[in-house]
Amino acid sequence: MNSNLAYQEEPREEMIGGKVVAMSPRPAFNHNRVAFRIAYIFENYLDGKKCTVIADGTDLFLTEEDRFIPDVMVVCDRDKIRRDGVHGAPDLVVEVLSPTTARNDKTVKKAAYAKSGVREYWIVDPEGKSIEIYLNQDGDLVLHDVHALIPDWMLAKMTVEELAEVVTQFRCSLYDDLEISIADVFNGLLPQ
């Protein structure tokens, strides 16, 4: 074990339903790359606007029993942002799936986000190159749409009519003028 404190990592933990849950191992390259790309897209778009993007590593104090570390958040009420993290529901939360966290991201955390008032929730799968978008409807996060990056080999087999139906961009419900390219979200990933 390295005794140099600069090289020792602080364990990443969340509290889900009052129970401390370890988030190790550290996220893989593709996980981090997708989270970075999404944060980058929002950072560029939100420059000079009232909302701000917050990337991985910032605690989200959602309730007394729920403290999460989302991959990306967009917060429009800056009074919720404090030195130790975000206190209260962000407007948008993005969770990038990892094998060890996927179940919680899709179940208990999604339910907590819904109940607390998160307006939009994305579950992003870097391996399947897909984005599930949930919108809050009366305290429940309901699946609104699913977008996926279609592989080149599949595109090559499509007819002209099928190619015309392929969705390559989508919008975040929070901003009418923000077009997000699916290819931009998954740009630069390592092959599986």
C-alpha cells in the first residue's frame, strides 16, 4: 500500500434509503468519457445562463436518507448549491450506467429523484450507446424517449426510407433550442 496520502483515494459512497453504499470500483474510461461529453455539451450551452452544470464528484443531498453522487446535474436554482454539494432536487440528473450501480440507478435512485421533484432524468448506457429519457409527471419519472447510436454496419444495410427515419439528435425538455447529437454524446469511446 502506498503511504503517500496524495495517492490514496477517498472512498466514494452514497447513502440510499439511509444505508451507506460503496460505489467502487472507480468508473471505467467509457463511463467517464460519456459523463464528460454530456457535461461539456451542457457547459457550452449554459454559458452565461442562470442554470449551471455540475459534473461527477459533487454530492447531492436529496433527503435525510438519500445522498447521491450523480454523473451530471443541471441546477437552475443556485441557492441549492453550497460548498459541500447540492441541497435539493436538480432540474436534470444524468446517471451513466456501470455494472455495479445500474440496478440502483434504474430503481431506488430513480424513485428518489422522482419523489424529490427532479424534472428530467437520463439513464445513459455507454456500452449499448443509448440514452433513456424520463420526464417527471405528477411525482413519477415516466419514460419519454429512448435514443441510441446506430452502428455504421447497421446503417449500411438500411434503405433510403429507413435512413430518413433515423433519429440523430434530440432535445432536453428544459431547453427548446438545445439540439443534442447522439454521436456527440458517445464520441471518442474505446471499442468494446
